[in-house]
Amino acid sequence: MVPGHEILRRLQAKFSLTSVVSENKSETAKRWRLDGGGEIGIIAPVTEPFCGHCNRLRLTADGQIRTCLFSVVEHDLRALLREGAPDEALREFFYTVAGKKEDRHHIGEPGFVQPERTMSCIGG
């Protein structure tokens, strides 16, 4: 793993970068504008966590909802959809799942368990 600050240091050695300030507090990328055009973003959830501002739920290709890319718990949306659940039941499902969202990912802490399906397996 290469820490976010190291990626930035390497880029700054080759390019002139100007920080882009976002008003979106839940944005995961720290962005820089390249002189001459273009923009680059670095997402470094392990070395520069943004958990306190994360407002995301992730839908996997097989219909599971994850409240965090590093969560070991998945919530089964597919079953509800296949049962033809009414909108109110789906709304309640999402409110309940969102209420279980972790406050942080726990990487580097004692007892951290890597999810069985990694980010690349669920589209993260």
C-alpha cells in the first residue's frame, strides 16, 4: 500500500498542482488541478480516512448493501426486490440499514477483520 501523502509527493515532483477545495463534505477524493488542464483525485481511505463524513451505502452486483467498503456485514436487498416488496418496505429497509452504518472502518485496530469480499469484488 502506498499512503496518500506519498502519492501526492510523487505527483508534485512531476506536476504543478493546485488544491481544489470542495464544498461537499462527504467527497472521498482530495483533488488537485493540474496546471495546463485536468484534475486528479486521490482516495486514501486507509492512510487518510474520511469515515466521519462518509454518507455512502454500496450496492453489490448480487444485490447486497454494504454500509462500508470494509464492513463484514451485508444486507440483502435482492430478496426484498424479488419478493416484490412495496416501496414503504424498501424505504424502511434503507433507513434501518443506514442506521447501522459504522462510524469508522477499524483498519489498523486490534481485532480488525478483513471482509471476505474485498473492494474490487464489490465494485469499490
